[in-house]
Amino acid sequence: MNINTTMSASEKFQLDTTVDMFNKQLNANGRQPSHELGKDDFLKILIAQMSNQDPTSPLENTEFIAQMAQFSSLEQMTNMSKSFERLTTMINTTEAQSTLGRIVDIDLGDTVTQGVVEATTRGENPQVKVNGMFYDMNKVKAVYGF
């Protein structure tokens, strides 16, 4: 039994046209292409590779183990990144809270205002309330003692 695996020019054109229309439809529905691979993409590639492998020459154990190790490393790096983000948020919040009741200089670009920190917000980009207005912590240029 002989199977022809080559495509004629008209079949290739029809396939390209179908793929282009499909991609345009995806983009029209708000899907944004990404230039980064995540762990979901890695799993999809691994599953596709295993599903389409040649049964007479299956994936070697060492290759499979190496790919699983790469996946495990990717997952751990993702978890560490999330942990660092949480840690950064906690540090930023603590820094803002440490200014409560203190006099600060707020840089407004062309002027500097001074006042006592009355309140703070929490989160990734905390703010301080000075003279009744909230300012980002990155605007605080000096903190004075009590």
C-alpha cells in the first residue's frame, strides 16, 4: 500500500486559504497572538507530540524524561514568579504603612508639597493620603521622623 503524502498546488492553496480565514476569525474575536510560551502551550505541544509520534519509533524514555523535567522547571519558575509578585506587594504595602503619621515630601513634577500621611492603601501600587489627597508612593521623595 502506497500513500501519497504530497499536496498539489491547488490543495496547498486551498489549505492556506482556510488557515488564513480561520486565523482572521480568531483575531476578529479578540484573540491576541502571544510571542511567549506558557506551561499550557508546553503541555499542548507535548501532548501533540505524543499523539502523533511514529508507533514504530516511539519517544525515547530519556527524551520524555527531559521534556517532563523542562515542564517541571517551567512550572516552578512560574510559581516562584507569582511568589515574588506577592512578596513585592507586601513590601510595598509595608513601606507605605511605615509612613503613617510622618511628614513626607511629595514630588508633583514642578512643585513639592509637604504634609502628614493620614492614610495608606494596600496593593501592588500603594498610595499615601496627604493633605486630603492620595498620591502614589513613588511620588514620596522624603520621609521625616516624628
